[in-house]
Amino acid sequence: MSRIETQSMPREQFLTIAVNLLHRAFMDAKRDDAKILFRELIEGRRAPLTNVQMEDKSTVRFDLSMDYSQYGGSLNFGAFRASLTALLANLVDAIKSGREITTFGAQGNPDNIIFGVTGVNVDRGVPSVLVLSTHADSREPVIQLRLMYLDYQQFLASHQEEAGDKA
């Protein structure tokens, strides 16, 4: 298969689309519909969200998946929604303020990007850290939005290292 032609988009525009899609899927949707989508993600399925027409009139499909392997405990819809609410609020704040959003490559592949904005939540005394990542398919016009829970312990360790450096 040949590699599809890619079109770049400003990061703020891409993140605005992603935030709007996630908000529509989980905050604006009926609770039952949002829970059904959540269940699909928990079961490891990739859920199609929508098709977006780009400026060049091409169409890109946006899908959603989730990796919660680093979540401490049993993830329920309420805890997920609280984490997502925090993540979306922090992304909106970063976009509106014009703050530079750090990105990280994932798995050594430039088509995998993790955005350095987090949604932190504490459920039953256990903190969780949710981030948004994306994967652009090189064979077809599909962008996979991937919500990922990270191990909160790594943030504690880096915070303690920073505090130690300042002492």
C-alpha cells in the first residue's frame, strides 16, 4: 500500500477539534450513550467518532480508543468522566492562553504523539493522570485519538527530584 498524502494542521486547531469531539461524545451526549461508548473503550475496542472535512476538501475519520492499563484500581464511568473533564478543561485553558503545549513521541514513531497536558483526578484516594495521544495512520485517512492513563507515581518521582534540585 502506498503512504497517503498528509496535510499538516496547526496544533491548536487539531486540539480544538479533538476537545470538541471528546466533549460531544462524553459531556453533551446522553449519559447512557456516553456509558456505552465508555464500555466499548474499556473492552479494548476502537470507536469511530466522526468524519471531518479538511480545508483541502479531503475527509479524515476520527476514531477513539483508550489505554487504562496504568490506572490504579477498577476504572468506572464516574472516575473516567471526572478525569476527562479535568483533561478537557486543561486543554481548553492551554489553547486559549496560547501556552506552548509540549508533545512527546510515542513508541519511536513520529505518527504517535502524546500531548503534555494532563487531567488529574483522585478517586477513592488513588490519583490518576489522563492524557491525550494521537496516532495518524499512514495507510488511510484516519486519526486515532487515544486517551491514556499514565502511572501517577512517575509524576511524584519527578516532582520530588525537582524539589531536591532546588534544595
